[in-house]
Amino acid sequence: MFRSARILVAARALAGMSQADLASAAGIAVSVLQAIEQGRSDPRLSTVIALVDALKQRGVEIIPESDRNAWGVVVTKGSEAEKLGSK
């Protein structure tokens, strides 16, 4: 899922979350998140889903690569993440 660990780091930053915040929200250990973000771990699908769901709750979505788009991160209008960005 995370073709580049930078996508996850960018999404977490846009959500205004620390590694501890995201790990807690996703129900994983901080060390697991650190390994994923550093590209040292290939996470299980259940871990990816938990991370994506935790970010989505903060209004940040990871957009997978397709024929028309590169990987990306989108902030949902009116979300907590958008409010953080407007400060």
C-alpha cells in the first residue's frame, strides 16, 4: 500500500498528528509506525487499513496511484486537518 513511506509521513503531518498520536489511533505500536515510515517494514493489510482509517478520521486521505493519478494526499474540506492548515 505505502509505495513510498513519504506519503504516510506527509499524511500524518497534514493531519497534525505525532507518531504516537497516529500509532495510538491505529492501535499499533509506535515502533511499528516508525519502521513503516522509515521504509524498514512492509506492513500487514490490517495495519495499512488501520492507519488509513485513523488518518481519514482526521480528514486526510491517501490517494493510491492509478492510470490517471500519482500517489497523493488529500485534505477533506471542513476537516480537522483543514483547520490546522488554515492557522
